[in-house]
Amino acid sequence: MVCDMARVLVIDDNDTLREGTLIALKKAGHDVLGFRNGLEGVAGFQVKGADVVVTDLKMDGLDGIEVTKRVKAHDPGVVVLVMTAFGTIETAVEAMRQGAHDFIQKPFPTDLIRAKVDAALELVRTRQRVTRLEAANEALSSDLAQRSGTQLIGDSESMQKLVTGIRRAAATDATVFVNGESGTGKELVARMLHEQSPRKAKPFVTTHCAALAETLLESELFGHERGAFTGAVKRKLGRFELADGGTLFLDEIGEISPAVQTKLLRVLQEREIQRVGGEDTVKVDVRVVAATHRDLKAEVAAGRFREDLFYRLHVVPLTVPPLRERPEDVALLAKHFVAKHAPRINPQVKALSPEALAALGRYAWPGNVRELENAIEQSLVFAEGTVLDEKELPAFLQSASARAAQSSGNLPIPVGDRPLPDILEDLERQLIQRAYDKAKGVKTETARLLGIKTSALYYKLEKYGFIQKGETPAE
């Protein structure tokens, strides 16, 4: 293993040879376990795990070939050495075919078994190095793929204050706490911190703490050893190790359990982690950025979040303002999203009409920047000209605009005193008609364009007479 003791299992029904092999390998500094038959050996391996298994070939019950098959099925990465006094080409070939790494002829000197095990362990170390590099490369590649053009859009005073705070915090190595509502761009802030810091050449790794159960989150953050729990067939590196030298973004930190809070506090204090199921500690050099939409001070007061962890995380606080508090940034963001998404969705669209921008500015945006971006993407699907117009915005924006105009006295009550629900139904029917025509009656595509479930689409198609009740539209 890398940086810790290797574990070797020795399986042999000859007590003298087994004990002699155990003694020789223990003197070489290995953690060695001995078993007197194949059944015991396989059971011990499944519980304890091992880097190398040394097994006799001829044994009652499970022979060395069957032992090899079973341990390799449990952990394909284990290295198996088969020893026998009945060595023939046929048995050697069969052992290799079932996954054995090498074949040892009995009797053998202790120097030979030590050399064979050392060679096997070097193979284990090489595989682990490759796995570690692949995992780190994957994390870095993902980071680089998302890194291009990272920026916060906004000319408002609150956004300029935030950008200044990011620049100053990035120059330090202090832990940063980002607070803001869902959809405001907390991860974008974390990425900017990383990209403007001396760690920018190293990985930027993210973890959404609310998306995983407690046991899975612990393994995700700190990694686990082989055999730590059911299904842990090999060592897994956690996010802290993958982010070594770089930045780890812990999103929705307010959702973690008390047990994980305790372990995270220790990592921040000691700068070292302990994998699940492991005994050794691993030093890590990671800059932590944490974020939440919750009021963590209130969570501390309620006893749901550790006060000492709060202060460990809350070294440099940054707040991302909600979009409703900076309406002057809506038009700028909308233009940015058109430039970003139009080349992919609808290349002919180059701008937004003044009426569309005014409608966007009248909406409160409870979903913040994420909701605005989604609305622009949806609008681009239905846009027919080079300028995105108000009538091509999602129905909820058109109805909001109508309500705002009516409340200001600019929109007369429709002829016949039609109630607002009827007006909204007309807008919804028009939107569905455009999507249904664009998708050529294909229900799954229509639902995708509208951003609703197919079950909801069926109801609306029947409601507005696009299909007869009970009729199934084209898939």
C-alpha cells in the first residue's frame, strides 16, 4: 500500500509451512493473517481484505484455483500467489487463467517468498498510483471544462462589493463561507475564489452535502478502505484527497449530520483525514469554501449545528445578494444568457426587445439567477426572429407583466370582464400550441420544450382539445 502497511493472507493446510511463511513475512514488516483451509481463507479475506493472497494449490474443500476465483470476484485488484509441490505446466496455466499473478514451487527459501510478495506489492502500489492519478485527472478535467469564462455578472453596488471581497479573499488561504439563497450563484463564487488564488493550477472539487445520506457523505468526503462496508470492494479516495493542493467546495453545509460535523471539524483543525474503515491518517492541503442557504447562526442557536465548526468555517464571510435586491442587473444577465445559449439553441437570436427586457425587470425572480437563465433558455426555443420578444417569454412572465401593467392602470380590463384565470389559460394554450407544433405532435419532445412531465402534458392536451380524452399522442 501507499504510506501504510501491506496486508498479506496466507492459506495453507500444512501448519509448518504456513507458520514458517507467516514468520518470514512478518519479519519483512507486513501485516499477515494465516488460515488453514480455503473456506476459512476466503471468509477471512471477505471480512479483513488484503493486498496479496498467498494460497496453497492442493487443499481439501476449496483448492487454490477456487480460492483464486472467489477472492478475485470479491476484489479484482487483489494479487494472488499460488504455491504447490505439484507444479506442472497445466496447473500453472489454470491458476494464471483464473487470475493468479505468480506460481511458487514448494519447497522454497524464505528469501524467495519475500521477493515474490514484494514484487506483488509493487504491482499493487502501481495500480493504486494509476487509480489516484486517474481520479485526480478526472477531477481536474471536470474543473477545467467548467472553468472557462467564470464570472459574476452585475453592475449593482452589492455585486461590486462581492467581487471586491472575492478578490481580497482569494489572495489568502483562509476558509471562506458563502451565504445566499438557492440559485444566486454560490458555486460560481467558489470557482472565482479558486481561479484567482495561488491554487488555481490544482483541482477544484465540489460536493453537494444535501444530496447524500450520512454514511455515503462520509465516504464521499473522506474516502474508504476496501472492506469498510458492503460493496466497498476497493479503496476509494475522498474529496479531500482529490482536492489536495486545491480547493474543496462544500455546498449546503448546513445539511450535514452532527456526526459528520464532528469529523469535518477535526479535518479543519488537524489538516488530516481518516478514511472510513481505516486506521491511518492522511495529511491533506485543501482550501475549504463552504456555502448554505440556511441561517447557520440560527441553526447554532437551535443546537442543530456545532458552534465551533461554525467559527471554523466562518472565517471570511461572503454574501451573494438575491436577484430581487439588484433589479438593475436583470437586463445585463438576460443579455449574457442570450449570448451564452443562443448559439446552441437558436443561433438566429441576437438580442432582446425593450418590451422583453421590461417584462423581465418586472418579475421578482424567487429562483434568482438560475430561474432567469432557465427562462431565457426556454424562450430561445420558441423565438422566431433575430430579436427575442415579450410574447416569446414563458407564460409566467407574460402573466406577471400583464398583472403589473394592469395594476398600474396601463392595461384595460378585457371586453366582457374576462377573469384573470381565463386570460392565463389563453396564454398557456398558445404556449402549448407552439411547442406541440414545433415537436410535430411528439409528446416527449413537447413536454421537454415546455419543461413539464409527460403526465401533466397529457392532461393539458386533453384540456385544450389537442387530443381526445383517452387518446395517446405520438411518442
